[in-house]
Amino acid sequence: MKNNNLNITDDVLMAYLLGELANEHINEVELWLSLSDENSDYLDKLEKVWIESGKLNPKPVVVDIDNAWAKVENKIFKE
């Protein structure tokens, strides 16, 4: 990924993909994309990872809240 003195971060690119950028920032990203094929490839890979991560179906984690609070209190009052 070539930055070429533009402040294009992964956060900015994700906001671009989600349509959450103001026009001036959209123009900056599109300029950055036009500067090299490497930049376009990087955005494509980032988009693919984002799409694939949306397909994950994590199993719910069961948390014993009372036990967790007891452990926290124990650590607080132990010190």
C-alpha cells in the first residue's frame, strides 16, 4: 500500500467501503486509488476480508456474571 502523503488508513478505507465518508474524503480515497494498482489491490483485499468476516458465526459465550463479579471484587479487596 502506497500512502503518497495522503492520510489513508484502514479505518478510512473501511468507512469508504461502508459509504460513511464525506465527499472531500471520498475524493482523497479515489485519488489514492488512482495513484497505483497496489492501492486498488489493497482495497480489494480489505473488502474481501470484511465480506468474509461477516460470514463468521461465532458461538455465544456463556458468562457467569455473579462469578465474574466475585472474582473482580476479590481482586479489588485483596490489594
